[in-house]
Amino acid sequence: MSGILVAVIGLAVFALGYRYYSKFVAEKIFRLDPDYVTPAHRYKDGVDFVPTNKFVLWGHHFTSVAGAAPIMGPAIAVYWGWLPALLWVILGTVFAAGIHDFGTLALSVRNKGQSIGTLANKLVGQRAKILFLFIILILVLMVNAVFAWVIANLFISYPSSVVPVFIQIPLAIWIGYAVYKRKAKMLIPSLLALGVMYLTAIIASQVDFLQIDIVQYFGGEGSEGLFGLGAVNSAFLIWIIILMTYVYIASTLPVWKLLQPRDFINSHQLVVGLSILYLGLLFTNPEITAPATNSDADTSWFPLLFITVACGAISGFHGLVSSGTSSKQLNRETDARFVGYFGAVGEGILALVSILAVVTFFGSTSEFLGTYDSFATANEIGLNMFVEGASVLASGLMIPTEVATTIVAIIVVSFAATTLDTCVRLMRYIISELGVEYNVPALSKMHVATSVAIVSSAVLVLMPEGSRGFGSGGYLLWPLFGTSNQLLAGISLLLVSIWLKKRGSNYLVTLIPMIFVMFMTLWAMFEQVLFEWSWFGTDPSVLLFALGSIIFVFAVWIVLTAFSTLTRNMNQPDDLDENVK
């Protein structure tokens, strides 16, 4: 089947979903008000609450939620065949992810920019809030550890990407000052910054001197490095220290100084990167060689597909970003449709090309099946398969393979770094909330909470040795990511449903996808906890069994409590921030 035909169908559905369905939800369900005073204006502090142009905010929101997950998930899920993965990415984006991201953003904006975890207290109760925050904390900790691992290993595998990625930081800071201190426009400077980055990438891919290859600095892979570690492990340790130092600084700076301008540059990377890949698809006109469905798969796609694709279709982490940072920067309430729903569409477009890059990469179906020979193998090779497949598509535009590979690596690293920065900032918010909740004033201080987030993430990624060698400790918990992330999405949709009912709005648009997501996720998690991680399972793990069981029980508890609230006759509480003008 033609890859171009599949791309056209997917893009057409995304366009129709945004044009008609999101407009219906914005006007008839959420009833967005252009005159509503958003938290960004009401609590403006120049640090977290900053009124922001919707295009700039979309850039921040999209690059924060994108990361490597919408690439990795679909690139792994094609193991079961391209058709199931494609259908869930398209339909899940339009009817689940878009509504989830849009809904959590609108809910937070109407409630003082508070996070979805805090709002659980208002909508369901104190106990649900604490349980919900626990699930969120485990999720963001996993994201921090694994994304740090991903970035460090991409720097090791593609050293030509290092200088272009790091040169973005001073450029973004310069843009931030130019825009917010001198009132300059952000578009032209950010395009120039992107041009500098890609020019540097072209040069670095051809000039060895500009390739920051720490492994080679130690003498190559077989050499000894620091503290008795090998060269590769020493390079990994150095990159983790550098990343954690950077993230600490980036997550405590005012959003206008680095986060917003850097993310706006990255939003252009999205446009440029996707344009290269889709135009490459057009010019190469590849056939899909992977099977539509894989009848020889060693695991069933039902329900595992829905937690594997994860961010490529719907992700609870998006709700954390919507209610954690984006809601504090929304200039007008009506901008929530563009930022929230279209942000999810952007992620769907990225997930779609991730599928196409992988399933058109192989010369034949047998070659695909020989490479994707098991679900475990798919998990290990998915990201690299995307990088290789995307490089082939880019070559259709006569871009040299070395340059194309470097640019793809830069895009993945930039998105992952943005997610890491935002995730640490969100973790700081959660730790601060818990500090207030349990009367530990020190935890409510910015630098104390950030230090706790950084140290715990670094400990998780460095201390244990996981299945992927030194520093892959985050992967010890990664099997929990898909289910925890989707549980978070389902619970967030349930909270939005309660809010809509309290407002007298039709809440079926959020309740129906919530039921589907929760059913699939709880089913998948039950199977994993009982049949994989328990003492009589196929892959027993005390850590995963214990945490998985706790999260499962907490999720069921929250859902039952929330459903009880949803089915009761409710009057709108006085503290809902509904009518302030």
C-alpha cells in the first residue's frame, strides 16, 4: 500500500477533527469566553504566570508534550502491524487526546491555573487528590529518568547533534530578552536561530572537530574512563550530570527567559522536520512493506496497543502540562482550543509520520518481521528505527544521509529536553503542593522542591543497573509508564466530565473516551500485575508488582469515588472560578 495514501487519509481526518469537532466542543460544550480574565493576567508574576501569544504558547505546549514518546510509542506498536497502530493514532487523537488536552486546559484556566492534581480535591475530595498526586509523582519521576537516558544515549550515538542542540540555549535566552524587555517580535529571531542551528548541524555532520564524542575522548569504546567505568559509561555519566545541571537552571528560570523562546524555536523545528519528512514521503513515494497485521506476534495487541502507543494517541502527561504550565500562560480563554486541541493534533501528525517512517523503511515484509521478531525487540529498537527510517525519507529531498540523521537526532533531543525541563518544573509544583499539604514548609520553596526533583531523578537513572546497562535505572519502572500514563488520562477525563456536569454542559464528549481508555488500561494493568510481575508470572519483579498493585488500587479507588460524585446531583461549588470577568 502507498505510504502517501495513508498519510493523506490521516492528515485529512486530523484537519476535519480540528475544523469541526474542536469548534463544536469549544462553543457548545466548554463555552469559551473571549472576555474571561485568565490566570495569566489575574496572577501575573513574570515567572510562571505570563500572558503569552497563542502561537508562542502552542510552541511551548506542543514541544513539552511531544518529547520522544509520540515517536517511540508508534514505532514500537507497529510490531502488531501498521493498521491497528494507525487507526488508534488517528481516532485516538481526534476523539480522545484532543478533548483531553483541551479539556484539562479549559478546566485549569477556569480554576486559577491550578494543576489537575489539585483540582481533584475540589471535584472529588481530599483523599482522591493525595492518591492522584502519588500516581502523578511516580509518572513524572519515570519520565525524568528515562528521557534523561534517551538524550544522553542520543548524544553518544549521534555526537554531531550536540553542538547544534546546545547552541540553541544562548540563542533562546537572547530571543527571550529581545521579546520581553525590548518588545521585539519573536518570529524572525526564532527562525534565524533555527537557521543557525541547522547550519551548525550541516557543518558538524561533516567536520569531526565539532562532533562532541566523549567516548572517543576517552580512547574509544574499549577504553577505561572515570571511576573504573568504561568509556561509554563514563560518557553517559558526564551527560547525565550536564543534563541535570541544565534542567535545574532551566526549570527555575522565569518561563520567558528560556522556556518560551526555546519552545517557539522547537515549534519551528516541528514544522521544518515534518515538512522534510512528509515532502520526502511525497518524493520517494515508498510502499508500506510491513504487514497490516502481524499474525505471528508473541503478545496480543488487545489491550497492549493502547498503552504502547500512549502519547501518540492520548497521554495523561499532556493534562499535567495543560494544567501545570500552559494554563498559567494562556492570554485569552478562546486560545485554549488552538493550544490544547491543535497541540494534540500536532502530536498525532508526528505519530503518523513515525509509523510511516518505520513501516516503509524495510525492503520486504520478511525483513520487517525478521527485525521486529518480538515485542521485547520492538521496545529496544523502535526509536532507532524511526531515526533510520526518517533519514531515508529525508534523502528524498537530496539531503545527505549524515546531515539528515543529525537533524532528526536534533529534533528528537530538542523535544525530549523540552519535556524533561517541563517535567521537572511540574514535579516541583507537585512537591510544593505536598509540602503545603503535609505542613513541610521547606518543600514549598522553589529551589528545595527543584533539588528534590533533580536528585531523585538522577538517583533513579544512575543508581540501579537496568536491562539496558549502566544508567538505565529508569527502565526498571518504564513498564509502568504506559499504564500509569493512560490511567492519568482516564482520571483527568473523568474530572473534566464532573466539571462539565457541574456547569450543566453535555459531558459525554469526555465521558465516552474516558470509559474506553480506563477499560483498556485497567485491563492491561491487571494482566501485567497478575500475569507478568507477580511471583508466578512470566517476568516476576517485586518492584513492579508492588508499585503496579498500589497504582492499580489507587486508580480504582479514585475512579469509584469520582463516579459516585458524577452520578450524584451536584450544584456548582462556590469556589469554582467561573464568573470572574
